[in-house]
Amino acid sequence: MDDKFDCIVVGAGVAGLSAALTLARNNLKFLLIEKGKFPGSKNVSGGVLWGSDLAKLVPSYWEDPNAGWERFINHRRLTFLDKESSFSIDFKSTHFNSPPYSGVVVLRSRFDRWLADKVEQAIAESDYAMDSFLATNILVEELVEEQGKVVGIRAGNETFYADSVILAEGVNNLLTRQAGLQSSYVPADHILTGVKEVIRFDRKQLEDRFQLNGLSGMSNEFVGYATNGVEGGGFLYTNRDSISLGLVLGLKDLRNKGQTPYDLLNHFKQHPVISDTIRGGEIVEYSAHVVSSGDRRLIPEKLYKPGLLICGEAANLLMNAGRAIQGMDYAMRSGIMAAETVVKAKGKGDFGNSTLKKYQEALDESYVMKDIRNFQDAVELLHDPAIRESIPNLICDFGRNFFQIRNEPTRKARHLFSQSVRRHSSWRELLKIGFKGAKSM
Amino acid sequence: MKIATLSERLSLVSYRNQGLSDFQPHIRVDTEICNSVCPHHCTTYVCPANCYTKDEQGLVHFQVEDCIECGTCMYACDQGAVTWEFPHPENGRGVTWNFG
């Protein structure tokens, strides 16, 4: 491997694999490096891969019975919890039953390995079948720069050279920091810690309990009691024969409130509604990972420098604006776009700023940055303490009164609602949240 | 469903290089900072694998064996006590997720 590569991709997660697939299909000579034993072995997500980009990257992936995804989503639920109740907004539709699906649940250790197989196939079909590589078990320790341009990477005693490097190293982006694109210390302000359990069930029991049909699946997000007052929320996604259940917790708030992630996970699991939902399951894995919040202030100002592009969570491309937690789809799109820019740069023979800045311009014009820009108000609103405290309590209190039948003259719903507002919040607070909500939507 | 303890949870994790008695730690913690100037000792409660503990005297200790590479301490510590790197594939610790 003495020869110089067109591109070195660091990290074989969703962003890096999408970049590599794009490079292979455009007949570029590249090296994809992964520090784990196999692609996906270091990666954790909730996780749903939203949108239909996967169908563009791997056409007809749903026809492959061994494809790496777990279930397609046709059932969405948002649940407000107080101490004893749950009040859900629930939507299920056969509209989502046919491919390309609008979201698939994935377990990364399996999904990324499957996507990596597609990369291997694409390499084999490219002009550089013998010269492009996916190399695992290699830790990239340093970017190699010459005269302000990134020219390669160093791993141990070995240096590999390339015209360009795509960093897809994930949220703990040490090389991005080394390149000076993000400060060396990133404070906890816009970072969340996710903790998750994969809980296995007998497949039939799982399908009956969650009303799954074939490979259909459900995603359920939770706000309120789940996090015991800490910023963030809970999630439950159905896999083939297990569920992914966890919490995403604002790290600064966790620090300020002196709370512990696994204790909060127990607190969530002991809620009567959750404990009924997970009865009979067996924990098969406990995992944790940090994730960025979607606050735009965290995203590096520049996603490129001469010879270098950053994509996916390394560029903190992730957002939860209340509709869905999107990150893997952003990783996929940004990885593809970074690779497309490298293809163009190769064509021009110029890997300098003027060519590589086209990546950031294209990303700015894509749904990824458009959504991140347009929904900052929603991201901020979700951080409002009312969203995790007074609002869920108010909604559950109203539910309790509305659905209770007493054999005595029934009060109008608006009276019951006023009563709940007075008990848990105020009209003033509701107006404030309503105004912010209207603005953010 | 029974509530699991942290050690039961961590017993499900596949750690790398378990046979190596002398592995290279990927996180270095200057506990002198924790035990002198740090006002909150937050790593001792925010770490999802409880790698940071306090002894009876209230002193912070760190062990890397249980680390699941989540990154939490790198952001949570605002005192400059944590130096965080990825574990080396050959002689480091760290995880291989079975599900992820």
C-alpha cells in the first residue's frame, strides 16, 4: 500500500460507509479505516434510521432477507408520563407499509456490518478492486499535514497518504479537534448522554405485545416522569426479537442535578406503564454513548480545510425537534455529499479550500442544514423545563379526570382542563409554551 | 421484569483484550485535580459505567476496566482532569458491541 489514495475515510459508521460506497461507485481509490473489530462494533444508536436515503444508497434493500435492519416503522407514539399515568399521541398507518420505508429500526453492530458488505462488493466491482480497502482494527492517531494541507493519516508507526481525508469518526471527534475545526474541549452544554438496554423477548410475544405484523415496527418516545426532572426523554423501538429501551439525558442538567444515568434508567423501567410493557423480557446488552443535542452552536463553523472534510456526528449533525431523533440519516446524506465533493475534486485535480467548500455549500442547501436551521426554536423549546415537568403532569392529570366516570353530574372538559392547568402549570406558562411551539412549527 | 444492577449490566458487555493483564489505559485522569479544586466530582455520578468512585474519605478514584467508551466524562469534566483517547485495538481495553 505504498501508493497514495484518492481518499482516506476515517470511521466505518453510517457516515463513513455511505462515503465509501459513493467513492467506490465513482471509481476512486480509497482506504476506509475502522478502529473496531468490525464496522459497527463500536457504535451505539437508539436507533431509527429515518427517511428513504437508504433506498438510494442500497436500492431494494428490503428484498434482501438478511439485510441489516430490524423493522420498518409504521407505528409512532409520543407518550407523556407522570408518576402513575401515561397519555399518548398514537399514529399507525398502512401508508407506511410499503418500501421505500420512511424509517427502519437498526442495531448498529448488525446494520453497519451489513452496509460494510455492500462497500466490499462495490470495491470488488470498481476499477480499484485490488487497491481500495476496508481496514479494521486500526486506530488513526493523527492527521498528517504538510503546509497547511491534510495529506494523510498516521496509525502507529505507519503513515498512509491521500489527496483527501474524510473524517467520519463520530461525536467523540478527536481528529476534528486536532485539525482545529472544533475546540479541544467541548463543554457539556449541548451534549446528551444516552443509556440503553436491548431487551429480548420470545418473538411471538413481542409481536403480540406491540401489535407487530411481519417486519412492521413501532417507535415510542417519552417525556416527563421518565427522566425524573432531568432534561431529555425516553425511547422504545422494536427490533426483530427485542426492544431497544433507553434514555437520552442532557449532560449539563445531569451534572447540575447530581443524577446517575443507570439509576434513571431503573426509575424509567419501574414506571407502572413501562414495567407492564417490558414484563418477561431479558436484558441482553447495556450500552451508553454521548450524542449531540442539535443545537447549532455546537456544529463546527467550518466543515472542511484543505484536504479534509468532516461529516456525520463528527460534525455534530443530529437533531431532535420533537418529531424524530434524526442523526443517522444526516450521517448518510453528509457522508454521500462529502464523497461526491471528493469525486469532483479528483476530477479537477484540486483538493484545496475552493473545491472542498462546495461540500459545505451543498450541505447548507440540503434538508440536513435547512432543518437544523429552521428548527432551532423547537430544539430550544424541548429544553424548557415545562416540557418535562409541568406539561406532562398537566396532560396526565387532565386524562385522569376526563376518563374517570363518576355517576355524578359530569363537568365540561374545559373546566377539567382549567383545573389541571391551575394544579400543574398556569395559563401564562401555557401561553408561553404555546407561543414558542407555534413559532417553532 | 427484575431491575438489573450496574454490575449485572456490565457483565453483559464484551470487552476487548480481556486476556491482557497489562493493557494500555485509554483515559487518564489527574485525580489530584478532582481531589483539590473540583467543586462537584460529577464524574462519580454521571459515568454510565461507574468508572469514577469516591472512597470513604471522599477522594475520587478512577478505573478504566469497565469503560464502555461513551465519552460522557470527556464533556462532563470541566476542570481539565480527563484526558480521553480511544483504546488501542491491540493493547487497549474498550468494547465490542454485540447489538449496539
